[in-house]
Amino acid sequence: MPSSNSLYDSGLVWFRRDLRFADHAALYHALKSCRRVWCVFVFDREILDGLLERGLKADRRVEFIRASLIELDAELRQHGGGLIVRHNYAQTFIPQLARQLDVDAVYANHDYEPQAKARDAVVEATLKQDGRRLFTFKDQVIFEKDELLTGSGKFYSVFTPYKNAWLKMLTPFHVKPYPVERYAAQLVPIPADLDQPIPALDAVGFAASNLAELNIPVGSSGASQLLDNFRERIDHYHETRDFPAIKGPSYLSVHLRFGTISIRSLARAALERTAAQSSRGAEIWLSELIWRDFYFQVLHHNPQVAPSEGHHAFKPEYDAIQWETGVEADTLFQAWCEGRTGYPLVDAAMLQINQTGYMHNRLRMVAASFLVKDLGIDWRRGEQYFADHLNDFDLAANNGGWQWAASSGCDAQPYFRIFNPVTQSEKFDPEGKFIKRYLPQLQGLTAKEIHAPWLAKTGLPSGYPAPIIEHDLARRRTLERYAVVKKNR
């Protein structure tokens, strides 16, 4: 039965980075406001063509999205609807489809990236010309845009005060799920002339990756499976999260990235565990979720840090740093990309991302620090490499993390804090278990030798390179390089 308080006859829900049926803001509002609701997802050529141009034909993310869409479509059909999926330019296709279906309004969730905002502005203007509306909603964060501001009305650039304000503002309402299923009767079948199978990978220009053999759970069912597993480990998260050889993280980051699970459900899980068990692990995990909100609000207020908007350092004085360039720098960068630096923890981290699309969070910091502060290479090059290879790539967090490592971002480590890749290895992979997983040629080394194999009594193992840089020398060069920052303050 149509809702008695329907405002419109028909609406179209545009799925983007929110590939789920449950607890979905835009879908909920469309179902509440319209007598009939259709759903659409666009494999946006504006994005996909860029991946193909960079040689990313077997991109795990595209395969993850497609597999998740199959599950989403099935769930929508169970409730009387379905998912229209096309390979096109979203900017032009969405208004075209709205016209074809003759809907009154299009519903979507907020996207905070500058290029996405520009796309949505064009879509909104085109829809308006046709007498239609675009409604967008907060969905991928708990607090957004200007919801949390300092006492002087500015955005937060330091995490701890932001976190304190976040926790103070939070009420049960902010993590309450949207009851989508209650209003699912407003979903209607896809018109026969529009009901096409979800495009195959090759139909959108891509090839199969190793996603299946990696056993990465996909869709909302996969996210639920991972969350259930993590609930059993969450109390120890604070003790295990920094050790890559241990099953410490939730592994939910790719699901948060593509919205196969809602941020509200994860925050609620952390809060409930903290309240019930005074769980330190759950408390620290919640802090990680708050960091995610923090970086989204930084990007919203500082679009100039995005590649499309100039790709500037958050702290302008850091743009004066002279990075290493030329053939030698390119050779060093390539060695970093391929895991051939001669520093085992860095190399294992890079092999992990290359082979799986995942990198442990502690290793992201170590690998980034090594590129920027040992090799003297512009953080933007590393940021782009991660953007191309991380399954969970998110512009806000990726830029925030790289600028943290480069000391040019919000609440970043001081420029004179330079990770020592050997001591990081000794501390966070003491027995070398993680290193040996990705560098089997180092299997014969002892737990003491594996962190600096060039010092091994038996000599450097065959097939493993000597260090491409001497850390202490690199540290001195970095301090000299960053001296320009002090002059420009």
C-alpha cells in the first residue's frame, strides 16, 4: 500500500558508495516520500575510464562492486523492486533515466569528494531544468560538514578535541538504523524495457582479478560475516591492532568504503560493547571510526588537498619542500612500489598491497614514512599508488594518512619524527612472521637477523636486495629538506 504521507508519485534512488538495502538513508527517505520507487547504480565511466588509462584492468574494486551489486539486486527484487545497472557517464545518465521513468525526484547520499560534488551539482541543475528534484542525505558518516565546529565556529584540525566533541554530541539517535524494510512496499519492479542483467566485467572494460582466491567476503552478507567474527576479537583490538602477523583488525574497511555496511551499525557495535564490558578494544576501535569522520570533515572544508583541486599540502608552508626528482628518484620509487628497498618490513608491506589490495594500518604508516622521509619522494606519488592499489581506497582517509606521514596534514606527526624501518620491524613483527609470509627468501634468517638482513652472519640471502638507502644518512637529509618549513613559518 502507498504511504499515506507520500509527497511524490515516484522517485529514483541513486546508489553510489552505499551498496546495501538495510539502514540506507536515501532509500529510506525515498520510500517514505514516494508512492513508487526505482533504484539505479551507474558504473561511472568518468571514474572507470581513468582506472583503465592507468592500466588497472584487473581492478579488485570493480569486481567487488559488481559482486555486491548482484547481492543488492537480489535483495531489492525480494522486496518487489530491483536494481537498474548501467555502464555510462552518471552525470548525463541519471537525468536521462529520471526523464525516461518520469520520476519526480532523485534520492542519493552525500559524497564529500570535490569531483563528486561537482558531478552532483550538474545532475541537480539538469534535473531542475526538467522540473525534478535531487535530494541528498548524510549516510556515510556520523557527523558531517559543519555539525561539529570549534568554539570559534571553525572546523577541527586536531583530532583529540574533535573526538571529544564527537563523543559529547553523540546520542542514541545518531546511530539508530533507518527502518528501510518497514517501507519496502513502495519498491516497484523495473520496467521490462529497462530490466537488463548486471553488466559482466568485460562489458565494462575490466578483467577478473584475484578477488575470489583471496576469499574477500563481498556484499552486505560478507560485511555481516566479518563483523560477527570481529565481535569475538574486539576486546583485544587495542593489544593486537599494530601487529600485522596477528588477526587484529576488523577487515571491514573495504565494506565501509563501498557502503555494504553502515557506519551507524559499526559505531553502535563499538558503543554497545564499551557500555556492556568497558571494553578498551571497542573504545579504541571507535576512535578509528571517529578518525574516519575527522578526515571527511577536513576534506569538506579543505578541498584544495584533493588531486582535482590543486593537491596542496594542508599546511601551505610544506608545499615549499623540494622533493627528489629525476631518474634516480624514479628508480627509488619503483623499488618502493615493487618491494625491493632492502628493508624487509617495508618490502613485505608493499608486496601485501600489490598481491591483495590490502595493507595493514601500521604498515601504511611505515611504508609512507619510508617513501617520504627515507627516499625524499613527494608524498603525492605514494598517495596515488595507494589510490590505485588499495581495495578500501578513500580519498579523505588516504590523503589524510599520507599528509600525516609527510607532517604536512592535520594533527600530523612532527617533521622531525622519522620512523626507523628496522626498529619498527623489531617492535611490530618481532619474530618476522609477517615478513616471511611475503618474503620467503628470508625464511632462513633468525628473528634477530630478519629485520636487517644485510647484517646476517651468513650474509645477505640470495634473491634479496641490499638496502637502497642508508637510514641514518636519509634522516639527516630529511631534516635538511624540511628546514624550509621553519623558514616559511
